[in-house]
Amino acid sequence: MYAPLLALGLAAATPAPELPASPDALATEPEPTSPPAPAPPDVAPPPASPEAPSASNDVAPTPASPDPAPPPAASAPTPARPASTAPSPAPVRPRWWGPDPRPKVSGYGGPALRLSGLHGGFAAFVGLEGGINILQRLTVGASLQWLLNPVDAGPFARGGATRININYGGLVVDIAYVRGKRVAGTVGGLLGGGGGCVQDPENGRCADKTAFFVGEPRAGLRVVLAPIVRLHLAVGYRLVAARTWTGPQNLGGPMGMVMLEFGWF
């Protein structure tokens, strides 16, 4: 009697199965809202191993960018390089200009022109002079002079017209008391002898001859025109002591000289 009542009780206690919802009910039924997932903590991802490639794809992982390099420090300005102090090479000189620097002893020589007075008239002498230069201060040489225009000497004792012709030469010494690079002042002179002749102007024969001693002090100026050419200007006086003869006794007079000297200066 109790079995049917127990079966009815079990059937009432068992819930009925849920039927599937219709599509319209599913469309209108709101989806249950789920609570938001909590944010992950700020944990730095572990550094990627260069040997293990990413499992998600076959592309090689991008290497981490290095720290940016610090800006370059401002460099100090480079000081200007000083100009070279090495001496500039000397200009090439022709070999015939001689050695440089000059030797202590060198030679010179050249033509000379003397304008002078003789027995109250004008006389022009041409000559040659040469010698050696010692330290470019002392000049020692020799000179020879010839009269270009014999001077009228008046009537001869026999009544005919005559003229005087003289030549002389000797030792020459000059000292440069003031010396610059191109200009030098000198004092010196000539010491020697010569001879004179009273000539017949028609045939040039000597009616009488004489020998004399001559001294010619002078002061001059030398100007270097080129390493091998020098101009010598000088003024002085010719002093003559002659033996007694029929010609004039005074054969001296003032003198001015112009000379070109060739050598190593």
C-alpha cells in the first residue's frame, strides 16, 4: 500500500527537464554580463632569448633597441696651425755668378775713365784697373792710364808748336770705411810713376822726355749693380814730381774717375 505513495513522492521531487529555448527567445534574451577581468600586474616581460624563436610565428623577433647614445660633447676649436718657420729656399743663381756666400778673397777688374786737368787744359785718361778684394773691405790692385787727348804745351824752344802726352800707373789701395749691402764709401789712392813727352804735333816725335813720381789720393763710392758688377765713383788730385826738362813742370791736377768693376762682390 505504501509503494504507490512512494513512487508518487519521488516523481514529485524530481525536477522536470528544461526544454530548449526557441530562437526568438534566444535573440531577445539578454546575455548575462560577466564581471570584468582584473588587469594584470605591471610586471616586465622576461627578456626574449636570442636563441629561442617565438612560438607564435616564424618571424625572427625584433632585437631590443639599444639605449640612445648620448649627444657628442662639443669639441674645442682646433687652433690654427702656425706658419712654417723654415727658411724659404734661396733662389737658384747662375753658376757664373760665383759662389754664395762670397769667399774672403775675390778678384775684380775693369775699365776706368779719368777726367782731369793738365797744364791748364782738359785731359781725359782711359785705363785698366784690377786686383783683389779682401773681406770686401780692402782692395789691393794695380792701374795703368793713358792720355786720350794730348794737351797743347805752347811753342817749343826751337819755335815750333808742341803738345804734352803723359802716361802713368802704379799700385792702388782702397779701404771701405763705411760698408752696406750694396753701397760702400772708400778712401785710398794710387802710388806709382809715369813718363811725359813733349811731342811735335806734325809727326808725333818726342822732342824731350821726362820721368816722374805720381801720387793720386782719392775718396770714392762703390755701388753694387749686380753680384758681378760694381760701379766705382771717385774724386781726387794727381800729384806729380818730375825731373827738370823743357816741358812744363806742373803735370798735376784735379781728377774724377768712373769705373766699372767686374768680379765677385
